[in-house]
Amino acid sequence: MERDEGESPDEVGGDERAAAIGDFDVEEFLATVGFEEESNILTRRQVEVLALRERGFKQASIAEQLGTSRANVSGIETSARENVAKARETVRIADLLSAPVRVEIGANSDLYNVPYQVFDACDDAGVKVNEDAPELIRRISDAADDVIEGREICERLVVTITGDGDVWVHRP
């Protein structure tokens, strides 16, 4: 039985469920994306589970295909997602460490003046910001909503702009 377009792999019945997973060649996929376990923080099994989950397969079907329990697949997936989150945070920190623009925003600053400070600092560094003034104000408001009263920023903030123009708002 073949899947209809839009039908998830696990909607295919009984014995065909394993065949549907079998139709997706994980090894071929890993080769296509250039996965090398030696240079990755994810294990081969973690990548296999994530690849199948991202394609809509349920943990029980993956467990059946891999010859393990659903609980084991759940643990593998949880560990993989935690590792991915840590890797993303590591890359974010590495980007911030090498970012050419850091603007410290003092307590009692007017939120509406921050874009001018950021744009001036970026102009001095030759960096193009990927956001306009309203987007920048929204970004700061979203990141530090609990320290903004009206237009006043009540605690010190740091706005960092990477060489690619990405904006990060954080508290020192």
C-alpha cells in the first residue's frame, strides 16, 4: 500500500508501516547531507531518529524498524534535541563573541532612542543591520518586556549585532 500525498507515514496500516519507513533510506539521506559522526555532536542513532521524526514517523514505528523500544526511541530523541539546542546556543555565543557591534543601553533609556544608537554604532563598524527601527524596538521589547515600562528601559541591556547583521538583545 502506498501513501497518499499528505498522509503521514504512520497512517499506513500494519505491516506496511515498517515498509513505509523502509522506503525512506536513512543511510542514503545521511550520505546526502554529509553526516560524519566523528565531527558531529549527535550520534548516528540520534540523527537516524531525528530524520525519521522530522518526516512524520511515530516513535513506535521507528522503534519497530530499529528493533528497540518506543521508550528508547523517546530517550534518543530527547537527548538529540537537547544536543541540538546546546549546539545552537554554542554557535550563538560564538557569534556574539566575535560580533563587531555591542551597544550598551543604560537604565532609564528611552526605548525609541535605541535604534539610533544601534544604527550609529553599526555605521561606524560598517555593519548593515537586518532590521529597521520598528522591528528593532519590537525585538528589544520582546526580549526585555519585564524591564520596560512604557518607553523607559529600567535595567541595563546590551544589543549585539553580528557581522551578518543579526541582532541579539540580552542582559549583562
